[in-house]
Amino acid sequence: MSELIVLAFETETTADEALDTIKRLQKQELITLEDAAVVVRPMDGKPKVKQAQSLVGAGALGGAFWGMLIGLLFFAPWLGLVAGAIGGAIGGKLTDIGIDDKFIKEVADTIEPGHSALFLLVAKVTRDKVLPELEPYNATVLQTSLSEEDEAKLRESFSAHDVE
């Protein structure tokens, strides 16, 4: 079972700094990632997504997943009724694969303009070793679990098998 974990930070640069720590922890085999992405939400509110492909192998979800999720989190609320159907369709797809509306709303409400976040799809983690390493970043931690079946649906839905 994988965990979708979002570490939200109160500055635009902290997610990148935390990612460096995650890279070090992964080299030490204290955390195993399926995929990762950094999201920076500048003061203009338009999020920028940077996928952390160097951390993950060929099984990564790819830009399609992160783009859809970030789009749902940040753009759909502002697009009004026209985007409601699109956002609803995307939200329905995410709900079908185990990412519930409450989690999506919580993440969207947490990452404000001027903030950043580190999105992690975690396969395995040694919590008692990893959590102390992340404490200095003062992150708000949001997470949801994905069963193996939900994770397979997620990969299939977003054509993850095409990512290298």
C-alpha cells in the first residue's frame, strides 16, 4: 500500500530544501518513493510543478498525474461553473482511485500563495528515522493511503507505464 503525502510549507523555497533531505534519506534506504513533485505557489497564485524524476524509476506516475491533481487543487475552484464539470470529472477519477474529496480540499486550502509543497507517493518509509529529519522544515503534513488496487488504477488512469 502506498501513501500520498503532502508536506506543505510556508515559504516558496522550503519544498526544494526538504526534497534535498528526501533524496539523502532515499540514498540511505530510509524512504522508498514511487513518485514525487514540488509545487510552488507564488504570490500571483499560479502554481508551478516540478517533477522529481531523478528520485524515482521507470514506474513514476509522470506529469499527467501531477498536472491533473495540481490543476484540480488550484485551478478548478477559480474556473466557476464551466470548470465544474471538468473538475467534477477529474475529482470523480481521483475519488475512484482512492483520493477523496476531503483530502483534495484540505490540500488546496493549505497551500496558499507564497507557499510551497512537496508531494510524495511513498511505497515504504522508516518513520522513526525520517520524521526527525523533516522536523526542522516545520511542514504541515497531509496524507491519504492508496491500496495496491487503487495505486494500479491510478497508474492506469494516467498512463504511468509510458514514463521513463
